[in-house]
Amino acid sequence: MPDQLLVIDAAQTAAHFYCGVILNANRAVRAAPIVCYLLHWSRAQIEQYGRTRGWRCEVLDLAELSHEPHTQRSDPPAYR
């Protein structure tokens, strides 16, 4: 199973709290320092814990993310 990124959005409960955890075989193998206690937890445990904290969790497949280098645009993106 390819690595996955579990994105945690806790901005509803704590201002500016947005971080990620790398999952391998549905187990946390890397984590942002603020959530390092989640290391070795299963995806289900993290999602359940997140629900009790009011976090929004989303899982992304790293293999599906673009590996193209970022290029600088001449015009900034439009924000709505």
C-alpha cells in the first residue's frame, strides 16, 4: 500500500491548527511535531481521536499528488 497523507484541520477548535501525518499500511510513520504523539497509531485511532477533538481529517494518496516542480507564475492566483 502506498504512503498516504492524513491532513488534520483543527481550525474550528484551535486557531491556525493544520498539520499532517504520513501513513504507511494505515499506521502513522511520520507526524508534524505538534501531533508527534500520534506516531504508530492506526488511521482508525487517529480519526476517532480527531472526532472527539472536533478535527476534520482527510486522507490523500501521495502517489496521486503531482511530482512536478513548482514554477513561479508571472501573475498571482486569484483569491475569492
